Amino acid sequence: MDTISKDAAAKMQQAVDYAREDMATIRTGRAHPAMFNKLTADYYGAPTPIQQLASFTSPDPRSLLITPFDRSAIGAIEKAIRDADLGVNPSNDGNAVRIVMPQLTQERRKEYIKMAKGKAEDAKIAVRNARRGAIDALKKAQKEGEISEDDLTRAEKALDASTKKYVESVDEVLKNKEAELTEI
């Protein structure tokens, strides 16, 4: 019974962590290296994450300077950013790639908030699926006589409480992202 509950809690935490990482990739008005977490550049024929190819610095809130460790990777990094359709236009000065974040329009902000809400809903569904899987496993154990009906009821209540906690965590991540997006 404990292993089923711990498994479900671990899956729920993974869903919250994934939502947090996924929302970090949504562009806001500020320059943030997390926007490029999922981007890969073609480096000597192998798709390589940009974080492994360069260092990121933010000279001011709306610009980002990407300095590759190997200057031959500048073109690949610039191409990967351009192809990613992040709404930014990278410029290459020979040593680094500079990205200036354009001001978000109100329409674009609403679009990003809608995208964030969709990602949050996906995370909530994953949390609820983990709960459902755990309850199914508990009911199966109860049918096989491994746990009593009282234990099943207690475990279901505990799962409901942890589900509520993780759904609230996802809501908190969404609320923070919405605040970030509406900030001018």
C-alpha cells in the first residue's frame, strides 16, 4: 500500500516538475535562458542542446548574449534559434549571438497565457491519471485480500489529499507564469 502511494506521489511530482520546466520555455517580455532549454543545434552532425554549446548572459532584462564555447557553432546556434519560432531574431557578431526580446503585444500575451493554461491542464490530467492508477492498484490489492476495505478507504483519502496538493502546485506555477506574462 505504501509503495503504491509513494509511486503515485512520485508521478504527481514529476508532472508538476515537467509543467514548471515546460512553462519556463514560454517566452515572456524578459530575456530568460530557460526559453532555449529544449532547443538543439546541429553540431558536427549531432543534435546537441544549446546549453551544452554555449554560455548565456543577460546584459539587461530584454537582451540575451549567447557565447559559444566553440566559435564554429555560432551559425548552428543562430539557425536553431531562428528555426524554433520563438518570436526573436538572433544577430551574430562573429563571437556571440545576441537576442533582443521584442515587447510583447497584448494579443501575444493572451496567446501565451492560453498556451500556459493548456500546459497546466495537461499537468493536472497527469496528476489525476497517477491518482487513478494508484486507486486501481489499491482496489486490485483489496480484491486479492492483501488490504482491507478500511485500508483502501484511508489510502483513497490520502491519495485525494496529495492529488489536491499537487494540483494546487500546478495552479501556483500557472499563476506565477501568468503574472510574469502580464507584467509590462
